[in-house]
Amino acid sequence: MKSWKWCFLMPLLFLVCCHKEGILEEEQITRTVIVYMAADNDLSYDAYNDIEEMQNGYAEKGVNLIVFLDPADEAPHILQIENGSSTKVRVYPEFNSASVGQMNQVLMDVINLYPAGSYGLVLWSHGTSWLPSGRQLRSFGEDSGSQMNIMDLAAALPVHFDFILLDACLMGSVEVVYELKNKTDYILAPSTETIYSGFPYEQVIPCLIQKVPDLKKAAASYFNYYDRQQGDFRSATISLINTRELERLAAVTNQLISGSQFDAETFDRTSVQRLDVYTEQYHFDFLDFMVKAFPDADINPLKEQLDKTVLYKAHTPEFIGQYLISTYCGLSCYIPGYDDLDLFYQQLSWHSESGFYKLFNE
């Protein structure tokens, strides 16, 4: 059974290796799916549950399913998932799995051990979207209090992936997907926090290891799993993003902002659909913000481009009893207004390329 706790909300509720070379002949392998689990934290128990689900969901000879696991109670190691079981193939000395260099090295180790025609990636840990590490917040990953900023995460990825699935809180933001757009064709992520149990891997893994990954079905499996729950457990958002449309989304956003006026000091952010449970909210529905920030602008070009960018989106009626979800475009965004975050935000690619820099008071 999975534990039912909230990612980030616990106060609210509650290997010397057996080095394998050429495990399958390279020409037989269509894809290697890598699961990177930074679990040297309070998620460690849930990581083992999810690995068991992956074992149960894997039934494909021509695709490698490889897990890197850094739990709280063992040394970091690589597992090869097989039908109903897993084999430990490499053990590392203890290290920081939220380090750019270590993540890059592990991913290259897996790619060299399991070469394939294409690669998919699952990133599993804590997350807080683009928010900077520190400030009692996490951007991605956590290892003994250390986290990785989203720009560093992008830098750590050594190859272009067919898809990236982000099993971490709040990663379905326009800022995150834009930062990762050159690293993958598709991104699957929630825009809200997630329940600790994360993705239902027994249902999701078969979608990822098909000859052509069925990412819409994987997204629907996530949504349906939580939509069938009762009470506060019926809480989820999910979206599938076509990264090749993100530059056009930024251009359309820039054009809309350029012809309008916005005052961050007077704008009522409470009027916008919230997508986090922070007391001071940082994540809002992107389209709802644009509609309410620029009521006189022609919003149709933006809606049309969002339809091309967001291939699948779904949400439950509310989130853990904290707020209702009445609208969801598939992406969250930040609304400027916090001096320290505004300063960090200027480092993001979305800030400059979408015209969001024009929203910040000089």
C-alpha cells in the first residue's frame, strides 16, 4: 500500500557493482527509459513503493527500464527493472543526487550501459517549479537539504530525450517547461503539488515503453487514478506539453504584453486561479492571469497557441480542500510582486523571451 501524505505538506496532514556490458544487443533496443529518483529525503519509503509498481508494469523485451535510486537508507545505485523484479547493476559511494555534476554522471553512466535509439526520462523527487533552491523552498530534488535550481537541472541533462515526465510538485509551469524545451520533445507534469504516491506507475510504465510512447494515455492514467479517489485524495492536475510550440507561445505572449499595460503593485492576484497551497501564492493559471491582467487585449491568438502547445490537460474539482479549481489551461505561471523572487526570475529564459520582463516594476 502507498502512504498517503502530501508532497511538501506534511504539517498540514496528514552498490560495488555488477557492471553489465551489452545486456541487450544495441540494434535490438528501441528505447531506454531512465528513472532518476532523488529520494535521500522523506520520500524514500514512497520510492520503494513506486519501484515495485514499475516492476509490475514492465512487460517489454525491447525497451530498457533503468532506475537510479538514491534512498535515505542505502547507497545510491542503479537498478534494471525486469518483469516483477529488479537487478542492482551499479552501486556508488554516497553522494549528493541533487548535484548537477552527479546527475549528469549518472545519466551518462546509464546511457553508456544501456545504449538505445532513443531515451525517455522520469525525474522523481520534491519540486517547487522554478523557485530558487534555498529560501525554505525546493526547485527540484532534495538530498540532505540540498536542491537544484531549474537552470541547473537543464544543464545536467546530457542528451535530448523523447519525453521527460516530472513526478514532482509544481513542475508544470510555463517557466519550467520553457527552461527544459531544448532537452526534450514532450513534457508531462503536474502544475499543482502532488500526493506523495505520485504517478501510478503500474499503469503509466506500459505507456512509456510502447514502440511509440502513448503520453496522452499516461497523462490520463495519472488523472483518472486521482479522480477516482475520495475526499482530499481526489486532488490532481496534469498536462502534456509539446515543447516545439513553446517558442511560438513566448512570441504570442510577448506580442500581447507589448500592446498592453500592467501594474504589478495594483493588480489583484487573488482574482486569478491559484495552483499552489502556499500562504503567499506563487503559482497561478497562466491563461487566467493573462485574461485578467489584460482585459482589453485580444486573447484569441494566445488561446489558439495554447491549444497547440498543451496536448492534454485535466484537473480535479479542487485541491486537498484548500481551493477550488475552476479553470486550468495546462500551465502555471508566476505573477511578479516579491522582490527577492523577482530578482531571481530575471535569470529565466521565459522572463526575457516571453516579454514577462515588461510586467516587472522598474
